[in-house]
Amino acid sequence: MNGFCRTCDAVVAGEAATCPACGGARLVRHAEVFELAIAHIDCDAFYASVEKRDRPELADAPVIIGGGTRGVVSTCCYVARLYGVRSAMPMFKALKLCPHAVVIRPNMAKYVAVSREIRRLMDALTPLVRPLSIDEAVLDMSGTAALHGAPPAIMLNRLSRRVEAEVGVTISIGLAGNRLLAKLAAERGKPRGFLVFGAEAPGVLAPEPVGILPGVGPAMVKRFAAMGMTRIGQLAALDFAAARKKLGEEGPSLVARARGEDFRAVHLERDTKSISAETTFYEDFSALAELEAELFGLCEKLGRRLRTEGFAAAGVVLKLKTAEFASRTRSLRLAGPTRLPETLFEAAAGLLKREVDGVQKFRLIGVAAQPLAAADLADVGDLTDAAAVRRRAARQAAIDNLRDRFGNAAIARGRTLPKTPPAK
């Protein structure tokens, strides 16, 4: 059985319990470990790990990254998870489960900077690095052994040690022959793991619940259960014709995933499907004016993100969450792509007015640009309003320039200013 030592990279043969070179017990063994080249890298409890790095006194404490009592958990450390805390859980519930947790507001600028440090180290291994999120990426290291003088598994192991030593956080690595199996391996190996999936993967995954497959959410799990399929092996056993009949056009793709098949290449950039902004209120709002004020601020953020990332909105999606945690999503296709806050707001506000009756209270509001369009298609107007659209775009560019130079607070629209009662 092929293997290596995670402490010193020494190749370990046979069934030795420790590394003959350094005595380390962290060994990775797999028949195909030196042949596979697709890796999934996932940072362990990323935001919380960064905060613990910067505050060593929190090393053994349960740490939750999130908003106030009305927000949700962005992420939490593994200590907090022992108490049942999970990502996306309402903060009040998380604090009930773990009342002594240290709660820290997210610092996205810091997390992005750390993510870039890790990306720099990954880029040194292969040009085929595809970020999937701020703390997750997939790498194709095919053909890199000659360049580095070592197989991908060894170079990935060195990467994990460099990330720990130079960045101060830990990563988990999944190594396989395709992206799907590499992701599943990384998830099974967390935290600080290195797991390999080869030819045995379909058999290993067969007894697992179908819900662990990417793209299979709670609704689909219920649908499978109604058909008597709860395990991956049951789904994998279907032929493609039966899968299409039972599950529709997506059926064959689901069966392929259950069998561990994935033919996606590792492209350099991920496809961005939507860009969004949302906020959770400190108190529930029911009045249209209050909700519109929050919505306009979000449309400003959304417009800025679209301009920064080089996209335009071809449609708008409004997201609401009631005081009872019921979600509502409404969408509208725009007459033409835009990146202007006013245009985004006009569309989203029209959707909002249909949902607000002055009685129902809401705890969250969000707005998203979906589908996206190319930036050069944005805000061209038509023959009747092209000049007006150009003026609005120029005004927004001037606002962006001022904020870039002097900060976001340098200029604000009247709509976003806090309402104060008139002086007596």
C-alpha cells in the first residue's frame, strides 16, 4: 500500500503504524495516492480560525462569527459545533445552545486578505486553480510532478504545512480523480485532514445518505425518500432511462454523481450566477417606508458590487424573511441591464410593495442581481431616455470616485440618511 508521512513527506511502504523516518503517526495511505491529481482545498472553520489566530487566548474557546441576537451564524469553530451550533443557525438559538460562546462580528476585509495569501500559495503549485468561495478551491495538478520533482500528493501536503506555518490557519485536502470525489473526500476528512478517494469511492459512498451529494438539498431528499431511495447506492443502481423517467431531465446527472462520475474540467474562474446584498434587522419592521430605506441601501451596495466585479443586472430578486422565519423570494426581469442603484431600487421596491401590508413583520431583507449580464450592456437606455441614463451613470461614477478617495461616508443620498424628528 502506497503512503506518505504528513509530518516529513517520507514515503511509507507496508503497514507500519508510524513513519520510519521521523516517527510521526500522521500517515496517508492509498493504492492510488501518487497517481491522482484533482484536489479540493477547504479551509477549516475559516472565519473562526482567522479570529483565533489573531487572538490566541481564544484557542480553546467556542467562537461564533455572526451578527447580534437577531442575526445568523456565519460560521463557528469546532468547539462551538460540539454544542450543536451550525452555520446559518439563528443567533438566539446558537447562544441558547452555547451561552458562553465568544461572538465576533465578521471582518470580511481581513478574511479576504487571508484568502489571498492562501491563493498565492496554491498558485505556486499549478496554474489551474479555481476558487469556489473565499475559503474553498479546486486544483488540477496533472503534469506538475516533473516541475516540482514530487507527485501532487506530496506537494499538497507541503501546501498544508505552509498554510499553517505562514498563514496561521488549517486546511483539509481531498485528493481524487475528479472534482466531485475530491470535494466529498475533503468534507469527510475535516478538520486538518487529507483523504484520498480512488476506485473504491462508489462502494464507500453507497451506504451514505443521498443528501451529502452536491446539489441534493432537503426538498430533493424528501422526493427521493418518497420513492424509497435514501442511500447513494440506491440512486446509483438506477439506469439512466429509469432515472430520467423517475426524476426528469436531471435524473441521469444525479445517477452519475451517485456513481462518483464527474467530467468537469478545472477552469480558472468560477461562473458567477448572481450577486447579492442582504441585512438582518435589529428589530422587526412592518412599515413600507422603513423597509424601503433598508432596501435602497442594499441596492447601493449591490450596484457597487456589480461595478466592481464587472457585471450588470438583467433581473432583480427580492428576498424577505418574516418574523416567523418564513422566506419569501420574488423576481423581476428588467427592461435592460443596469448597475445603477436607482434602477435596481425601482424594480425591487415594486416587488416589495406587493408583500407589505403594514401588519406582517419582517426580520431580513435582501436584493440580488440575477441573471447577470455583461457590463458593457449596462445602462444604455433607448432613444427616449439615453441621455438621462448617461447622466445618472456619470453621477454614480462621481459618487464612486468620492467614496474611493474619502470613504463610504463621504457622500450619501438623502433617502439613506436617518430620519430625525423636526426640532421643536
